[in-house]
Amino acid sequence: GSDVEVDPGVEVDEENAEDDLLGGLKIDTTEDIEVPDRLVDQVIGQDEARDIIIKAAKQRRHVMMIGSPGTGKSMLAKAMSQLLPQEDLQDVLVYHNPDDGNAPKVRTVPAGKGEQIIDAHKEEARKRNQMRSILMWIIIAIIVGYAILTASILLGILAAGIVWLIFRYTSRGTDAMVPNMIVDNGDQRTAPFEDATGAHAGALLGDVRHDPFQSGGMETPSHDRVEPGSIHKSNKGVLFVDEINTLDVRTQQKLMTAIQEGEFSITGQSERSSGAMVQTEPVPCDFVMIAAGNLDAMENMHPALRNRIKGYGYEVYMEDTIEDTPEMRRKYARFVAQEVERDGRLPHFTRDAVEELILEAKRRSGRKNHLTLHFRTLGGLVRVAGDIARSEDREFTTREDVLQAKGRSRSIEQQLADDYIERRKDYELQVAEGGVEGRVNGLAVMGEDSGIMLPVMAEIAPAQGQGQVIATGQLKEMAEESVQNVSAIIKKFSDVNLSEKDIHIQFVQAGQQGVDGDSASITVATAVISALEDIPVDQTVAMTGSLSVRGDVLPVGGVTHKIEAAAKAGCDTVIIPKANEQDVMIEDEYEEMVDIVPCSNISEVLDVALMGEPKKDSLVDRLKSITGSALDHGAVG
Ligand code: ADP
């Protein structure tokens, strides 16, 4: 079968595979690794998606792929086109319709035949033109001869000119005989693959060009102005559409019709163009559709289209990470070889360069014993590192090149976050010394892979009537929710009735897009308790975590990036949820800069974050006594 594992064709040291970063692969450089020919065998991880693609190729079913960018969706779609039979391919020709110039005819012939037909038509047209010009010159010669005989030269030249014009003008009629080949599969060695991501209607569904000389006989015949869309070019092959929800609804509807009918007429897409008057006979579009997007995209796509694909095909989720095993690491080494060969200009990687890359894949996974499957960004790192080596004329890409590349290939978010931190340093918004009441260093994630420190300030004032939570911006909802949770806890140990207070929550210099608020609820809670009890918060501490009503600290995402952000900003201590302890994979350079304190209860958080011993101790003790039950409860459940 086609789903056998392809081994990299190199010897493996099984005994030490477990400890070796390359899974025991005995290579000096990635040059020693054999890259499989078929794209489907190059796909790493995503076993479920791969199996489905292989199955769907056999059955010609549509597939919907849901998952993060750069995990192999378009790669798998392309791989599928290599699995489809090539014998079925067709050429499509559009002919002039002598009965109705605006309704060109369409003929479908086996692949390769189209070119022969065009050649035959051209040959015929050439012969016809040749005959015509011979005829023309004979007539002109007769006229000129007669003119010389009768000595009326001027009249002769005039008559010859008219004849020449007539012939030239009517010769267009013979061009109209040559059909327009809109789909040419003559040289195609696999079934076509068309990526229609972000295509406008014309590019997707076909179009008829506008003719500026529409009247007056100078026009290009309408069949010559017909242009195929991706749906036609992918006939008998694969049509891939990522971010499917970004197609406008009308286009999605038409796409659905095309899927149902298996053929779709081409007409001009812009309403006021002369192309809009033209409509061809139906053009075949018997493609397999692979629609892709993230979860959000799926929810926003046209429901009928989604049902159509679901009902007649498969839906598959792409994985973001995969378990780190020796076998997997060997595949990651092969990934480097694949990317180097695909690029064609990069020097192969040395063994320790690959090791560094695999370490990076571990780090980027954000999970213990896992490797990231976000291969596009990993491939970017391979290319930047290879480019550095190439620019220095080295035979191989080394570990130093990879390390240097890591600095250069930071994502936009990372660059933004760094820039942001730089700027904030100027305003001295970074870590202060000592303690401040009501101010806590929260941590958030920007984009996918950048941490950022986000201080929160709480202030409490007596309310005029019913107390309320006053917060601004997109984080308002989160602020309200965490205040609600913390007020349930406060009610149990304090006389203060929070519902009679106005609580102002301010996110210092937030207003940044892409900051996730969910993980800041222990930050808000700590700030509120500090303000309420007048106990200062240690400003060298930063924290992230979500808070339950019972005072439990719940896990959040992106801890590694957050810890690094705190270290960069100059914090000494970072509080994280205990449940996230195993996700921490910070780089060595930060490890010595910060202490990481895993906490499972708000009382532990306050114990670390608050200052001023006697008051703080009594508060923490009171809290422990009331949230202790919750703790016990948590330990059992
Ligand atoms: P998506 O369509 O999910 O955004 P792509 O398929 O375009 O991602 O991936 C971009 C590139 O990353 C691919 O061309 C390939 O080089 C590499 N890549 C992505 N996923 C994988 C994978 N699972 N195995 C091997 N390489 C991959």
C-alpha cells in the first residue's frame, strides 16, 4: 500500500536512539538522507490527515482540513493530486459559434489532443491566408498593369490600395476559425493542482475579457477572450482553497453549483464589460475540492457549501504538535533534507545544525516531550540559516548559522513585542523596585509566539449606588469575570462588601491587538486584593494564570513565551499555574535570570507576590483556611 513508512535510507544506531537528538540516525550531514519522491511520503506527522487524503484520492471525495497555518494542508492537497489517475486528463477548447458570436462552443478532448487540433486549424488558416494573398497580389498586379496601359496611375494606386485594405480587413475572419485552448494538459505528468486561495471571482470561476473595440469590426472574437478559472483548470485534479470563508457568499454559492454540476459556463464577471454579454457552453470542472481554514473559518463559511463537502467527503483536523520519539526526530532530520532539496540552493546541514533545529522544534511545541508541527516557520528557519551559510560560501550549514538565523527569523509579533518593550523602557514602565499597592505585572501572549508583560492596576473607591467594575477596552469582560471570581473569595474572609465599591481596573498600555486576556485573571485578583487590603505587591514578580471561583489557579497557554518576556523585562520571579509546570521550556539564557514558582491556589500566589510581612501573613493564613477546602477538593477530583 501507499501508506508504508518510508525510512530515510540511512543506518540507525538503535541502542542510543532514545538519547540521541537525531534518533540515532548515523549521518554527518543531511546530504546522507534520502528524500522520498512522492509528496505524500514527505509529509511528517498528520497521520490521520494523510490516511484520509490517500483514501479520498481513491474515492475522489472532497476534504475539509481544519488547523493552524503551515502544518501541511496545501502540501497534502498537492500530494493528493499526485495520487489521482493521470489518464483521465482532458484538454478544453473554445470555438467560435457562427450562429451566435456571444455563445462560444466548448469541446473536450483527451489530454494532448488539443494541441494537434490547434495545429491543424492553424495550418488550415495559414494555407487559406496564403491563397488569399496570392489572389490579392494577382488582382493588384492586374489593376496596376491596366493603370500603366491606360496611363491613369493615380486611379490605379487608389484601386490597388482599396483591394489591399479589403483583403487585410477580411482576413480576420479566418483567425476566428482557430479555437482557443483554455485548458492544456498536454505536458501534464500528474493530475492538476490549483491553489485558489484568495482568488477573486474571475480567477476562480473563469472570465471573458473586455473588448475595447467591441463594435466596428476590429474586435477580438469572443471565444478568444474566454479565460478559464481555477475550477476549470483543476478539472480531474485538485482544487485547493484555504481561508475558504473569505470568499464572498455569491462566489461560494457558484462554487457549490460547480461542484454539483461538474461543469460551469464561463461568462464575463464584471457586469458592465462587454465580456458580460458572452456566455460559453458549460466547461467541465470535475475537481476534488480541498477546503481549508482554521476553526473560525469553518464556522463562518457558507453552511450549504460546508454541508456539501461534509456530506460527500471527509473532515479532518490537523495536529499542532506530535510526541517526541526517536523515529519522529529522524523524520525531522529528513525534513531538513527535504527543505534543502526543495530550495535547491541551500547548503546541506551538519549534524549539530540539525540538532539545534530539533531543539527549536521541541521548544516551539510548548509541550513537554512534543515537537511542533508548524513546519512553515520551521522551514523558514532552515532557509534563513542556509542563506547565511551560502552567503559565506560554506559547504555546509552549521549550528552557528542556525543560532544566528533564530535571531533573524523572529516573527512579526516577536519583533513587535521586542520593539514595544524597547519603547516602554524609555518610559520606565518596566519593572520598578519595591512594592506598589494594587499594581501587578501580568503576562500575555501576542500573536502566536511572543510573550509580553502587561501590568494591571486596581483601584477601589466607594460607590455612589450599586458598585461596578470599571475597565476599558477589549479586556473589560475578562476583568469583570475575574473580579466576580475574586469577590466570591473575598466575601468569605473580609468584611468589605465588594458590591458597594467601584473597582477600577486599568491595563497599563494595553490596547494592543492580539493580547489574550483569559490568562490574566489571577493578575486582576491579586491587584484587587492588594488594593483592598492596602498590601503592596512585589514589583519584581510577574504572573500568569486563570482563577476559579474556589481560588484554584488554572492552566493557561504560552507559559514559555510569557516567562521569557518576564525575564527580558527584568523580573526575578514568575508565578505560573502548577498544571503548566511541564510546559516550561525556556532557553538557557533565561533560565538563570528568573525563578519559576508554580502555584495551584490563590493563597500561594499572594504569599509570593505580596510584601509587608505581618499583614500579608495574616491575609494568606485567612485565605488558606477558606480556600483549603477547595484545595482538598481539587486533589481528590
Ligand atoms: P498550510 O497549507 O497548512 O498553511 P503548507 O502545506 O503550505 O501549510 O506548508 C508550508 C510548507 O511547510 C510546505 O511546503 C512544506 O515545505 C512544509 N510543511 C508543512 N507541513 C509539513 C508536514 N506535515 N511535513 C513536512 N513538511 C511540511
